[in-house]
Amino acid sequence: MRLTEAGETLLPHAEAVLGRLAAARRDLAALHDLSAGRVRVGAFATAQAALLPRAFAAYRARHPRVTVTVREGQSRGLCTRLLAGDLDVAVASTTGAPVFDGRDLLPLVDDRMMVALPVDHRLAGRAEVGLAELADEDWIAGSTRVEDTLMASCLRTGFRPRIGLVMGDWLAKLGFVAQGLGVTLVPSLAVGAVRPDVVLVPLRTDRIPVREVYAATSRDLHRTPAVAAFLDVLAETAADRRRQR
């Protein structure tokens, strides 16, 4: 048997098609056995201080060939990007009232608020402190608009902080606190990153609610094996943190 002239012409194309199909099968298999793939994660700043790095390290140790990218943002913006398909996972909090419609939520941790004080502050030795005791303090916050800061939940209690300094960087905030130039809120997620010349005192939870932290995924997007495995690692990391606390 011999190929016709048309067959000879089609042969290299057929071989190329078969080769691409074989490559496609290998690539799909790699996605399932996690020897390839990607996970696009977004998280708010303090989640990236402790929770996310530990999860990232554990995931990379298990699945070194999966590419993980991390982006920082505020919870509302991350949830919007999640629905737009720009992220696979958004680590978001209830602060700032993010819209969770259209998303599946995996509870991770409850994040208690603490106030950062200079070491010689009159309340530095307390086990807890109430908002009323901080009414005369100058606060350091990320915005002059309280609703856009960690202190937004304080407004529900009728407490409105007096914002003296505005800055977004955590290191800068704590540097000013250490010099006695104001106080600021610090989530418990960020405790490990706090400098030694600052004292943290928990706020009473009967006056300010505990912040809830979730891993959100879009209901409209297919959850790949790489994303599912990353959620498992996030849940394990959060459980370890709860046990340590």
C-alpha cells in the first residue's frame, strides 16, 4: 500500500495533530497530579504577615511544580477581582463589609483586635482594655475616614476615634506608636510582626466584634485540583494557628 499524493501532503499535518493531542493529554494529567498548574491568591495585608506565608511554604513543599502568585489588596477589592476571574482564591475579612454573594466561603480564623501602645503607656500592663478608656488618645490609622479602616467596627458602639496621624504602612504606624505619638489597632494575625518596643493589649470583645477571616472562591469558576489542594493547606494552617493560640 502506498499513500496517494494527497496522503503524502496530509501526513505531516496528521503527525503534528497527534503530537499535540498527546501533549494535551500529558498537560491535563499534570494538572490532576499537581505536577503543573497555577493558583492565583489575593489577601489583605495582615493575612500576608503570618497566615499566608505559612500556607504558601507548606504548599510549595508539597507541590513545588505548581505556580502560586500572591496579590495584596483590601477585602472588598479582592472579592470583586475573584468574581471577575482574576483570582482563584481571596483571603478576605468581614472588615469593610465585603460582598460575599456568588462566592463559596471557607472559614479560617477569628481575628481579635488589639491596641498597640508605647511601653510606658498608662494602660500597657492591662490584660484587656475598653474603647472608652482610649477616648482621649490620638489614633494612627490608614485613612481619615474611619469607615475605611480597621476601626470601622468601633462605630457600632458609638465610639469615634480621634485620628491624629494617617499612614498606611504597618512599620511606620508602629514606629510612631513606639515614640508615644499615638496608638493604633493591630489584628492578632499580625502579632508576630510587631516590634519589641510596642505593647499589645487586647480590646474587650463585648465592645468590638471579632473579625472573621475566610478563603473565598467563585461559584462560577471551576475549582482545579491545584486550587482545591491550596484550600486544604490554608485550612490546615488556620487550624494550626487556632491550636497555638
